[in-house]
Amino acid sequence: MMDTGGKKIKIQAPKGTKDVLPDESYKWQALEAALRESAELFGYGEIRFPVFEHTELFLRGIGDTTDVVQKEMYTFEDKGGRSITLRPEGTASVVRALNERGLASQAMPLKCYYIAPNFRYEKPQAGRLRQHHQFGAECFGAEGPGADAELIALAWFFLKRLGLSDGVALNINSIGCPECRPVYHTALRDYFSGKKAEVCGTCLDRLERNPLRILDCKNPDCAAVAAGAPKGIDYLCSECDTHFSSLRAELDAMGIPYELDPMIVRGLDYYTRTVFEFVCDRLGAQKTVCGGGRYDGLVSELGGPPTPALGFGSGLERLLLAREALGLEFDRPEPCELYIAALGPGADGEAAALCLRLRERGLRVERDLCGRGLKAQMKYADKLGAKYVIVLGDDEIARREAYLKRMDTGEASPCGLDAGEIYEAINK
RNA sequence: GUGGGUAUAGCUCAGUUGGUUAGAGCACCAGAUUGUGGCUCUGGGGGCCGACGGUUCAAAUCCGUUUAUCCACCCCA
């Protein structure tokens, strides 16, 4: 709320954005800590990159026929006349950054992760925002199915660590490579061309642009037609087929449960071979909590050396929603350990100094900053969950001694007004 | 971009067939014999009833428009 010439107007957060205030940020911190630890256990190092990029990067990287590029990007011209876009997803930026640094000279495999905001001009709904945050992991230089298995294992690992393994299911598919996919596309086109009357308008459009997407249409009529469509798995070339079955064997060996889902089609054009998603069915319509796959062609598409690669993205907001749906809570932050109630202006300096000395020793200490009376300060200390309280008045300062009161039992014992002594008394 | 629901205090919501100065609970602040929290009691601050326009003697209430929000489609994390 701000006052502009007598009229109060409310300025609210832009559509599709969310604030995280201190009473909730501990959840984000705990979530992020779990994600970072998981990534690092798997040998992934953090990468940081800008929030905006040249628009061209996403046009080439994501594919200019995708919905993300066609209608969801925050694109603008900067003062230098460059076309700039707020990053709608992380993979293109990672590839760009690594190419720029000379990917070919890096030790392979190169594994990195990020936790970063993405921006898409969408119509918000449950689990879908215009600014959302993703945990992403990308692995470069590993062609074999072991990399796919390890990446999926990482996703499985952090989801389990977050307590979501029971609420989440893994679906995998292989959409083939530039060798075998055209064969399948042709088969799909042949199939759907004979059924044009039975599918919806957008699917007719998809038939031209990307017939794979028809398989994913939620329209019941289209789904019925799609059910009889040729299966991509039957058209994989022998290399892709071997890759996919080896991946499944490794997942089986690790005991990671999954379903084969021929309907999985990722909406980003760069995927090849393995695609997968973890879905939480307690989550409403936007229930994919982690999705990714292999993108062997992207690095060279963006000007780098031909490099096999794969990765996933996982939405932090959805992870938090999933935990909430399952009734899981995060530990609250440590409460205040000591509250110093100062009485009268003479005590303020003493209280300020004690607070600083004790904070230097690593203690969470608070004191009155609002000029409140003793009773109000005690109430506030209680609200903070303070474990101890010291009342500092002229008397105590003159005697250099005060009572250290335990808030849970109410008992108080004398304690000298010395940071060291107070610290010892609290930590004994 | 398409469709539906909802807009009253910081939060959760009441508000009778249109009728005086718009309510409760929680939260916040201050008191209940001068320096000690939780329980209880009392009091207080805080809303132009989302915004604009219309009908009416009279609108939080009826009508229209708009904005926001929620949910679904599309797409995605």
C-alpha cells in the first residue's frame, strides 16, 4: 500500500509470482539444502548463470515451434538494441556457458547442477507460475546408458530424501534418435492421416508439426485414436533399443521402480532417446515434479563439439506442494536462545553490548528494539520461543549480576553480567 | 489464448427478501496496585466491502464492465 496524492493504491506482486516471507523461507532453505547435498553426493557441481540470455539461444536451443518459445517467453529489447529473454529453462544456458568455456577441453563426464528461477508467460494455476524455480542437473560427455541410469537415480535419490518416494511414480520412454525417429514419425503420420476426422483441431496442426504430441493429447477422442497408434518402442533402431534396455536393466539392478509410458513426449524439441518424468498424483493437473531426458544433439546445435548429454529439471514449488499434500513438514529454525529484557534507557547500551558479545560466541540473542515495558518484553520473548531471559535494570547493572531465567521451568539463577559467564551458564 | 468459480480486517470467514455509524474468531498493540511470559478478563488500532459505471429515496447486497485470484484446458517443472 502506498499513498499517491491522497489515494491509496495497492501494488501487488506481478501475476504468477510468489513472495517467500521469513516465516516460510526455512522450508525453501531446507529443500535447497537437501537438493544440493544430493547433487554433490552424485558428483554434480554447482553452476551459476545469468537470469537473461540472448533470445537466439532459446530459439535455437529449445526449438522455435515449441509452445515455450512461441508464446511463453519474456522477450524485450535492451537499451543497446539487443533482443534479450528471461530464461524460460536452464538447459540451454548450461550448454551455452560450457560451450563458451571450451567444453571439449573439460574432463568428461562433466556433471553440474543449478537451483535457479525460470520465467514463462503462462496463465497461472495450481503448480504453475510465471516465475518458478528449478533444480536442474545436467551431465555431458557420457553416451552410455549408465549416465541415464545415474541421472534417474539422482532424481530418485533426492525425491526419496524429501520423503516423496511413496507419493511419486517414475515413467520412462525412449523417443529414439535422428536415425530412427523419422521412421517412426512417418509411421505415425500414416496412421493419423487416415483418422483426421476423429481428432481435434490442435492435433491436426500437430500432425504437420510434430505428430508425437498427438499421443499426449488429453482430448478423449484423440486419446482413443492414439491408443491404437504405432508404438515408438517398436521403431527404435538397434542402438537405441540396446541403450534403452540397458538403462532398464540398471534401473532394475538399483531397485528403482518405473513404468514404461509410450505416451511421454517432452515439449522441448532437443530430447533424444531417453525421456522420463516423476509424477505425483496428489498434485492436481500440474503433477510432473521432475522431468528430463537425453539431448545428444543440443551441444553441437548450439555451436559446441558433438557431445552426448542429458539432464532433468525439477520444480521447487511443486516439490513443496507435493510434500504438503503428503503432510510432510520441515523442521522449524532454531528459536532464540536468550532474550535480554532491558529496563530504562540506562540499560540499553549494556543490553546491546551483551547481545553483540554473545552473538560473537554464536548464540542467538534478542533484545527489545521497540521501547516496550517489561511485561510486553516477556510476552515477546515467549513468542520468540526464547529458552532463557535476563532482565537488565539499573539494579542489575550496578551489582553486575542478574537472574538467568529458564522459560520452560520458570526457575531463575543468579548469573554475572559477563558474556563468558552467561554463555557458560546457557551451554552447560 | 479458451472455459468455469471467487473477490468483505494481516489470516479464516459471517453479513438475513437492498435499510442507520460493517461484524466474529485468530493475529497485532495496550492495560488488569509501580520490575517478570504462557491461562483469563478489559480495551484499542486496522476495511471507502477489489476497481469503475448503472438501477434505486437507499447498494457489501441487484445489473454491466474491468482487474486480481483460484481451478481446468493447452503446455510444462
